[in-house]
Amino acid sequence: MPAIVVLGAQWGDEGKGKATDLLGDQVDYVVKYNGGNNAGHTIVVAGEKYALHLLPSGVLSPGVTPIIGNGVVVDLGVLFQEIDAINARGVDTSRLLVSANAHVITAYHTTIDKVGERFLGDAKIGTTGRGIGPAYADKMSRIGVRAQDLFDEKILRQKVEGALEQKNQLLVKAYNRKAMSVDAVVEELLGYADRLRPMVADTSLLLAEALDAGKVVLLEGGQATMLDVDHGTYPFVTSSNPTAGGACTGSGIPPTRISRVAAIVKAYTTRVGEGPFPTELLDADGERLRAQGAEFGTTTGRPRRCGWYDAVIARYAARINGVTDFVLTKLDVLTGFEKIPVCVGYRVGEKTYDEMPMTQTEFHHALPVYEELPGWDEDISAARSLEDLPKNARSYIEAIEAMTSVPMSIIGVGPGRDESIVVRSLV
């Protein structure tokens, strides 16, 4: 069986967790392939709300094997806290596996992340301060600590010593902070080793064997396309590749095994953190979207910046990721708006664009070109087919679908697991 990629088409928080969870009983493996605990999924099951950060959404589906792939950076303290929290609510996490090649976030990563962001002042990126960027930086500098290293104390100590030889110079001389102890860091990491050991596996081999055996593998991206370190609004991005290419490198599955790429797109647009956002609303409509959509970060609790749907970004995401299906979420949040503007292009000075501008400068100065669509007042949360929707809601879907030429295969009409319209199955 081929693999399916589920990723975000905007700046994150589109509802990827719900989409993954909706497919949970149709797939055998759910693999988180990038990021760390700097993003989260909120999933509602039978009226129960679950906030997941490091754990793949498939952990809530019985019979599914959730995997944390090699492309993820793992804060082990956070991982075990999250496992304990959902175990206490009756969720079985015994199937969870962690790639032996996944990198580990250490105490010095979180420390440097926080003090480094404060040091930047007005030039800050908007990081969550959870050590994600510094951990990826060490990975690329070839001084990172991997999950497998916790099982060889000699190697672990060598790696921590090598990293802190550089990091302590930075902490003491640049940031005026105390040097960190090698012994303390090693002791903390070794304290997780026994509990971690049964979870660690050669997950790339396991997934290859699963696909050969006809199993369905779902690859779940953290963050989203516009936060991709290569293809997003750099430098206001994450430190990994949430795009479809990252699904291959972050899981060890080759691109030839992937048949469907489902991109989650919200019926409007949100963003957390710094950076350009052409359709951002700083008025009553923006406040209304935030209130009606409960737009506050799952991980940080920060209020999300809100704006109208941006078809330019949706087209870009479709092109970059090779999107075969869109999953439209939170259509219900637009209920009650008399008119709903949709961004169909940008104006930068005297020029207009219907595709993403090439440079950061142009995108920073881009002004949205809107097309207004009629709204609706009817409650749509009980709709389970397109025919159940009011005419204007169906027209809205048809209009934004035509702007990308990619089918809207699933429509979210509420936060619950069952509050969706499945037009075309993703499996």
C-alpha cells in the first residue's frame, strides 16, 4: 500500500490533528515526521478534548501504531509528561515507537533558545522557546544527541562535552549567563534511558516492511507549508521541513511510496508569531474570527493573528507539496458574516501577483486583492453532505476550490470528530 501525507497548507493550526484522527481507523501507522513540542493538535473525541504536542494524533485511535520519526526533535521530559497525562485518561500508548535517529532536545537547547530570543529584541523570530531551533542547529552542525545515544553513556558524554564546549562560551561571554554542567545534562538524559529503550526502533525499516505488507501509513506534518525553513516566509519560519519533501526525509520513506498528499486549509487564515501576513485583520472582524474560532495556540496559549482566506497561499501550497486533496476546516466559524472576502491576488506597488512574490521584501509589502462572496446565517454543524449546506456555503467551497484546481475532499463543520463532510475518502 502507498503512504499518505497530511500537512498544513498555511501557517499552521489548520486542524491537521482532526484530519489525521478522522482517518485513524483506516490507517495502521501514523508518523510524525518533523518539528517538536513547538506545535500542537487539539482533537475532540466523544466530547473529550485532547491537546497533543509531541505525540502523533494516531495515538488516540485503537490499533494504530504511532511513530515519532527521525525528523523530529524530542524533549523527553515533555514526551513522558504527555504520555502520563493521556494514560491517566485511559488512552493506551503502549504501541508508541521512537526512531533511533531522532534527535533529543537537551537543557542547553531550551536555555539558549530563550536567552537568544530575548537578545534579538525587536528582531526576534517569535520562537516558542522550547529548544527546537538550537536542537536542529546542532543536528546540522553534527554535534547533536540522538535517541540511540542514551544507551551508550560514553558516546553521550562525548557529545554533550563537545556541544557544551561551544555553548558555554556563548552563554557566559555573550549572554552573561552561568556555564552549564556536563554532568547535570548527562545525568538528566540517562534518567530517561530505561523508559525510552523499549520504544526506540529502526522505524524506517519497520515502515518499509509495513508498506510491503499492505499496511496504510499516514505521515503527519507539524507546523505548515508557510513555516517551512526552505519554502516558508523565511526567517519567520520553523527549523524543519513540514512540506511533503520533509515527509520523506523525516520518516525514511521514499517519495515513490507516497500516493496522496492531503493539505489542510482553514476556511480563513491564522498565524502565530512574527512575520508578514497579507490578509491579517486588525479590526472587529479579526476579533470575531478569533473568538468564534477559539484561535489560541494549543502549545503556547498565544492569541492567533486572524485574517481572510488567502487563495495565493493555497495555490502555492498545492504547487510546493503536489497536493492531491484539500481538507477544508472550520467552515462553521464563518457562519454569520454577511460578506466574506477572499484574497485572490496581491498588489505590490504598481505590480499585481496571482502567485507568491519571489522576494521577502515584496511579500512583506504585499496588499491583498479581495473578491467578496456572500455569507450565510444557518448553523452548519449538523451537515454531513454538501447538500445539507446552505447555498452560499456551498458556493464558498466551490469558489475557493476553483482558485486552486484541487478538490476539497473533506469539509470540517465543527470541532468534533464526526462533524465533517467526507466528499472523497483519502484512503
